[in-house]
Amino acid sequence: MRETLGVLLAGGAGERLYPLTRDRAKPAVTFGGIYRIIDITLSNCINSGLRSVYILTQYKALSLNRHIREGWSIVARELGEFIEILPPMKRVSDNWYMGTADAVYQNIYSIGSEEPKHVLILSGDHIYKMNYDRMLRQHRDSGADVTLATILIDPAETRHFGVVDIDRNGRIVGFEEKPQKTHIRSPYNPEMVSASMGIYLFNTDVLIPVLLKDAEDPDSRHDFGHDILPKMVDEYKVDSFNFIDENKKEALYWRDVGTLEAYYEANMDVASVSPVFNLYDESWPIRTHQRQYPPAKFVFAEAGRTGTAVDSIVSMGCIVSGAMVRDSVLSPDVRVNSYAEVDSSIVFSHVNIGRHCRVRRAIIDRNVQLPEGTVIGYDTEADRQKYFVTDSGITVVTRDYSLFENPVAVDYFTSE
């Protein structure tokens, strides 16, 4: 891995995660209580031995930059290791990033200055565990010019993925972008389809010329999956790496948390009794930056006023004070006051849930103060009058609501 440079794409606007991405970049959104989404991919890098990583940022990157600075200065710079943020510099273009390939192209000089033998392109908004060193070993042994990580999916799900056609030798011979139906089947399992995971391992001497050629194409969308890779299959050796899951569960776990529904379900996976995505595996630790808070606290043992949390993640600094929390994720410094009920919800940091509140199937953004008796998640139409509600009925309560109800409760300048 010392000859490999990681390039982590973290610059997407994240429109489908709105309103959580209104004030922050998508990779900076809270996940699993104490983490940010980007922590999952960065932990994969560290656990795989990849210690040289550029993070390409663009939109609303303040809290993301701060998180990387405070939590990921763990590599040895004196040994040539780094995890470094690269904002758009417009060194080779007057445009902002116009696609995944263009984002890498605009940083082509920074990549070249490191002189890596391989470049691993990663995304900052997926939840999974993967040892990239396994992929690199196969890539080198096979003599491939570029290797794509692929995952087996049900043929009924192809409309959500880029589908790849793979021959019996593992070589990719064709692509289909989110087809409604496909006749393609995977050589790894003839009942399944292989889909791209958005993870690409290039030989640097191949990556640079194809980026330059794509940049000169006025008809290109400048996207790896849509433009560059489909054009490479005839001229270069493009191989597939069938995903090996380090999560060590019966079913493979890889989630694109680009929508509110997917994000909500991934958090519920973490909080389940037997976590579908296991944060407690000592052999594959997930790292993050954690501020100093006191331990979580559960108080009052009175009948009808017992501080309880079951089937939930409760982070440090939380106080469950005579309330009931079920099937939920509480981030640091959350207070749930007496007689309140929180069910199947995600609560970000610095939230105060007042007495007698009832919250169900909701995402509560940081710094929100819910007044006593607030009811969320029980009447969809009533919720739509005040909050953001998804088509599936997940209610998102943002800082706008808190500012309207209690102007002194929100400080937009406090750090996340």
C-alpha cells in the first residue's frame, strides 16, 4: 500500500440528504451516534494499511474540514504518510468539479507530485467494511490496468446501480447504467448481478492519460462510471474485484447512504439487537474524533418515570431523565426529559427533548430544542406543516424549527 495513493471524493452537494446537508457536507453527517459518514471509509483505509489519502472537498466543508483536522491527524508525516484535504483550486480549469473524473483531473498535479504507482478512487458516503489491500493484491497479480470493486445484487435491484458484464476470467467487458432489467448475470453467482461499488483502482500511468483525454471531450459528463470506464474496456485490461466483506455477517453489507431513507435504515442497522453493521468488532475498528463529555446517565426509578433506553445506542454526555428511549440512536450531549418517549429515531448532538414529548421515526438535527409536549411522527400531515417529511414518513426536524420556536437555543457558530 505504500505505493498507492487514496483519493477520497467528498465534494458532492448531497441534495438527496437535504435538509441534513443544507449546512454541512454529506460525508460530515453524523452516523451511528459518535461517527461521521466519512469515518467509515477512512477507517477502511487505515485498517487496510493505506496511509496516504487526499480528501477532495467542495460544498459546505467547514465542519468536515474541522473533523478531519481534529480526528484524523493520526498518521506519521515523517514517514511520508498523510490524510490531507484538497479544496477546489481551479489549477487546470475555471470550473468547480463537474463530475467524479473531473474532480480527480483537477487535482492531477497533486497526484503526480506524490508519484504513486497506483491510485485508489473512493467515495465518502458509503457504509461498508473492506480491506483494500486484498483488492490491490488481486490487481497486481492479474496485471490489470484498472480494477473495479463489485458487489452481488438481486437482478430486481439493477435500476439503482451501475451493472457490469464480467467474463469467466474476471475481466469486465461491458457496462449498463441503472437498467430497469438486464440479461447480464455474474460469473461469481449465476443468479445474481455484479454492480459497481464506486471503488476504482488505477495504475497511475493509465489514469493520467485517460483523465487528460476525457477532459478534452466536450460531450463527456466527466464521470468515471458513465464515461471513462465504459470507454476503457476495449483498450485496457479492466478487471472486477468481487467484494469481500470484513463485517463478517452472513449477508454482505454495503450501503449508499445518499438518501434520507437509506441513511435512516443504516443507522437502524447499527442500533439493532444484533447489529447488521457491527461497530463492536475489535479486529476492524471504526475510528473518529470524540470530544470530552461525561458518561451517559439514566436517572429516576419511579413508577411511570424511569430513565430507560433499550435496543438503542446512547452516546457519552447523554441524560435519559425519567424518559423511555427505544430502537434509537442518541448522539453526544442529548437530554431526554421526564415522561418523554423516543422511538425508532436518530437524535444528533446538543438536542434537548422536553417533558411529555413523543418522537417516532424522526431525525432530529443538532441544537434542536423540542418544547414540552411536542409530538412528532404520529400525524404525517400535521408534521408536514412544520417539518420536512420524506415520502416514506420519516420526519426531519432541523435547526430552522428550533430557531423559530426558541431564538436563543441555536448557535450557528458552535462547532459540530
